[in-house]
Amino acid sequence: MNLKRGRNRWREKTHCPQGHAYDAENTRFYRGRRYCRTCQNTKHLKKKEHSNA
């Protein structure tokens, strides 16, 4: 899914499924996809805590 060209429903979304805004500070682009930094950080911290337990 390439967000930089054409019209598609993903490009028009302004928030991630958890409700965080897709803005310049909170959005990470990787291989043509958008990722919410807040959600990614939360996921990473949970994974790190689980592996240390």
C-alpha cells in the first residue's frame, strides 16, 4: 500500500486504530506505510518487559 500516490482510504485516515493522531511528530513511515510512534513505543516496551521477566 503506497500512501504517496493516488487516492485510497488509508491515506485519508487521520488517526490510528487506537485513536492517536497521524501527525508529523507521531507518524513514522517505513516501506511506504504509516506507523503510529506511540503505539510502536508501547508495543516495544511491553515486549521488552515480557522478555526481562
